[in-house]
Amino acid sequence: MNIYLVRHGETDYNKDRLLMGQLDIPLNELGLSQVKKLSKFVENKNISKIYSSDLQRASRTAEIISGTNNIPIELILNFREHTLGRLDGMKWSSEWDELAKDEFEERILREGGESFEVFEERIWGTFVKITEKHSLEDNILIVSHGGCIRMIIMKILEATEEIFSNLSIDNCSITQLIYLPQRKKHKYRILNINSNWFLE
């Protein structure tokens, strides 16, 4: 089974380097244009179902892809982005780059945000549950957020959190995976990460 992980199109918050978290921010004009190009790219991928975060930047991305290709959508609240609590909506501070992971997480928790561990369990648990219910003949597309996609990649690679922090996932990019349920271990294989040549 092919799994396509798609980050939503651009928003003004992306452009201005503001932390969105679970704020419900719409796509901007460039984001809408990106999604239309992405929609053409997936035309021949035989996608059987789209799963999407319910936040509008993701759900609108899914709707455009679905409308062009007549693919059913299911909105999944658990595919929302990592929330940073009261830090959501703030401009990214270069000072935070200097903080150790534990210090930054402590700041997030003080501001009412979600711990890294809870975020990890939410995203990975939902991803595995969805993929396991599909047959090998299915191809699915999941529209979510940069943090969600980085988390899935980190878990598949059995990597450290350093990978999560340093990996870049661009707006409207595709990360392609293969699911191999017959294997006892390493059931997910990554074919490519952050592919976006079709936006040019």
C-alpha cells in the first residue's frame, strides 16, 4: 500500500513565521495555487481515500484534491498540529533555537501546550490505526501538518528527536511511504521525503 503524507498549502502565518499550532488559519492565495498543482500531480495515483486534519488549512487542501479527483475524505481531529498553548500565534524566536529540548518543552507546558510524548502517542497511534485497517491494494493520502509528518518519519526511522527538530517539511510537499504488513518489523518504508518539484 502506498501512503502519501501531504503538508497543507501555505498560510499567511507560514509566510510570516508565526507559530500556528492548532489555530485555525486559512490558506492564502499562494497556498491555494500550490494545492491546485498538487491536485494535478496526484490524479494518476489511484488514491482510494483521503484522511485530513480538521483544521481548515488542511481540510481545504484535502477538499481541493478530493474535488478534482473525486476521492472520499475523512476528517481526523487527532491529526491536528502540535499545540504550543499560549505560544500559538507568536512569532518564532531565535532564542528558542538555543534552548535544550527539555527546556523548550518545559516552556511549552508552562504555556498550556502539549508535551512531546503526548503528541508522539497521538500522531503515531492514529497513523498506525488508519493504515492497518486498509488492504494492500489501497493507496491513501493523509493531509496534516509539518510536525505531524516529521513525527511519523521519526518513528519509522526509529530516530532521535534531533531528526524531528532538524527535518524540513515544506508546504504542499509529499512524503511517500510503503506499508508492508506482512513484515514482523519495519512495516513502513520511506520512498521520498518532502518532494515538491511539481509546484515549480
